[in-house]
Amino acid sequence: MGIRGKIIFNYLIIVLLVLLILEGAFLVLVNRYYVYGAQQYLLNKGSLATEFYKSKKSLAASKEDDLNYIIENIIVKDDKTNVQILDTKNHIIYDKEGFASNKEINFLEYQEALKSMEMEIFKGKNELTDENIMALSIPLVKNDEINFVLRYSVSTDKLYNLIYKVYFTSISLGLVVLALSLILSLILANSIVVPIMELKKSAQQMAKKDFSKEARKYNDDEIGELADAFNHMSKEIKKADKLKNDFISSISHELRTPLTSVKGWAETLFYGNYKDVDSLNRGLEIIINEINRFITLVNELLDFSRFELNRIKIEPHKVDIKQLMIQVASQFRYRFQDEMIDLDLDIPGNKDFYVFGDQNRLKQILINVVDNSIKYMDKKKTYRFIGLKMYKKKNKIYMEIEDNGIGMKKDDLEKAKDKFFRVDNQLPGSGLGLSITTEIIKLHDGEFLMESKFQKGTKVTIVLKELKETIEDRLNKRMQKELNYNDERKE
């Protein structure tokens, strides 16, 4: 059974159970209402007749006078009930319908009333007419003696005919409600099944790598949210597919270039096709540089893989970020000279800059940013510089790396942190450096900001929380100063 069938079946079962409970309760109440009403009606008439008979003043009157009094004053004209007056010897002496007989009768409630001298009620068949009746016999007592028995009776055939009509009407309405429920369940089932079938078709198209059509959103409900999730998933898969293709293209190019260079120089050196020691050294230098480039690329890919799988970890401890920046600047000193780039180092000498982080990862960040600045330097400019600046502000340490390179357009700046994005595809690089840098900064609960103007240059700002100096640090500094002072005096 499909979803549509299950919804219709379950919905109808619920409606049917509710209808059965309500219909059953209603029919029971209707039956009790009419039957109890008829019974109460007879009891009220009996009580009224008894009170009237007791209120009669003339106690010396004959039975004939009593009978006339009963007929004229107690028996009220009533089309709903039949009225009879019986003596104490099983004879009907008066009948509203004009029937009277000296034949002995044996009404059960009549016999009980004679014995108990109380009103008695009966439900069953009439001995005389063979119809279903409800009868009430009321003993009319005078001087502790029963003179007459007043008997009211009503046909229950007519009563039950009325009840059956109500039953039929109620059941008919129940069937109409059931039919309407069936129609509503079909509409409800379609409102759920049709969007699900659309999502199924969309999923089948996605399985065939056809992302051209979006899943249709019918309503703003859970299924509508599911359609939004499908469309978002489709976009993400398209994005991932493009990322995969870019990755393969980029990495293939980046791997082929150093390998080709290494292979060429290795063959040259192997076959002895070099003129002097300088050529040999130059070839070996190129091989080493390309291998280092290859290692850097592999490390970036490993980092990227760890970040994608959320397996990257940092080992934080107290780091002197000022010394770290000085080390990075020193590491690039010869490259700055080769590229004819001026270094502007602005680091306050009288201040300490400590952070709580992973020293190797923070160093990797600085190297990536400085390497990008060198890589995207404008070769045509006569004056080229890279500025490294550090300062504190509101318990935060700011590191700025600024250059006057080729810069980036606004659209490129927004994509600069995306995986595999490169401003210039002709330049070496995997396009992973800034995306990895951004992730490392996030792990340090810091900020990575970029500003750039096309053909003007780029400024990168790294913001980290300052690690406050502890009392232990102050005591160590004080002891170190004292040791230095004593050493100076000895000298």
C-alpha cells in the first residue's frame, strides 16, 4: 500500500471510529429520550389523577358517582394515550376508545397495582389489540380500599417508528459524512503525495546528474521545507561537482609543472648536458625549489582534506607573536632581495605581543599571506614594497600585511577565500592558501580581513586575542632582569 492509500485508509478508520462512537451514543440517547419521555409522561398523568381523586370532598358518594367524577374531571382529553377504567374484578368498565367488556382481563401491571396499591408500569404486547404498548395502572384508593384502577396506555409501535426514523436520518447523515471524509482524505492525500512524487522525480534526476530543474515548492510547510532542502542540496552538489573539476584541473596543472621541470633538469644532469659547475648548481637549485613547491602543495592538500573532514587540530600554547613575525620576515629576506621588494617592518620594540595559539599554524598563516603578496606583485612597477605591521587595540593584537601589488577587483575579493580560487590562473599555486588560512584563524577564534584595490594593492589584517601577562611571567621577567644586572656588574 502506497502513501496515498495509507493516508486514506488511516483517515477513514479514524473518521469511522469517531462516527461509530458518536452515532452509537446518539442512538442510545435518542432511544432513552423517547422511551423515558413516554414513561415519564404516563407517570405524570398517573400522579395527577391520584391527586385529583384524593381531593374529592364527597366521601359518601356511590361508586357510580365516583366513576362519573373520574370520567368528567380526572380523565383529560388526550389523543396520545388510551384511557381505561377497571374495577377490582378484572373487568374494563370504561374505555376511551369505546371498548368495554365483562370478559376478565389479566393485565400484568393491573394485577401488581391491586397487590401493591401503587402505580405499576408495563411494557409489552396488548392482549386485546396485539400491539406493543406501554401501560400504567393507577389504583384509586378511598378509605384504604381500591375502588377503581385507572389505566393509561400508549402505543410504542408508533414511538419506535419515530425512533427508527431518527435512526435512519442519523445513519444517513453518518454515511454522508463518511463520503465527504473520503473526498477530503483524497484531497489531503494528494496534497501530500503529489509534492513527494515531485521530490522523487527531482531525486531521480539528481541521481542522473541532471541539476537543471528545481524541485517545485507547493506550500510553506514541512514538505515545502524539504523541497527547499532538495534545491539547496542540488546547488551544493553542483558546487561540489564544479569544485571537484576545478580541483582536478588545478592540481593536475600544479603537479605537472614541477614534475616536468624536475624531470627536464634531471635528464639534463643525468646525460651530462651542462657546460659548467654553475649550470649544474642552477639545475640542482631548480630541482630543489620545485620539490619544495611540490611538498608545499601536498601539505596544502593534506590540510584541505583535514579541514573538510573536521580532523584538523591545533596545539595551543603561549606564543610570542612578535618574534614569530620577525622570524617570517627574516625567512623571506633573500627572496625580497631577489624580487627587489622593499620590506617595511613596523613592530614596537618596547611591547610584548603574546597570544594563545598553535605557533606552527600561526607561522603557516603569515607565510601564506606574505607568499601571496610576493606572488601577486606587479612586475612592471619600479617601486615594490611589502609592509609588516603589528599593534594592540582593546585587548586584541592586529597584524597587517600590506603590499602594492596587482590588487583585486571587488568580485575577486569576495571570492578570494573560496577553495581553489586564483586571481591569475597563470601564476603557480593551488588556490587553497587563503581558504586554509581562514580556517586556521577560525580555530584561533580570530578574524581574517582583506582590503584590496585593483592595480593599487592589498592589505590583510589578522586579529587575535591578546594573552594577558600572568604574575608568573612578571616574576620570571624580574628575575631575568636581576640576573642580567648581576652579570653586568661582574663584568
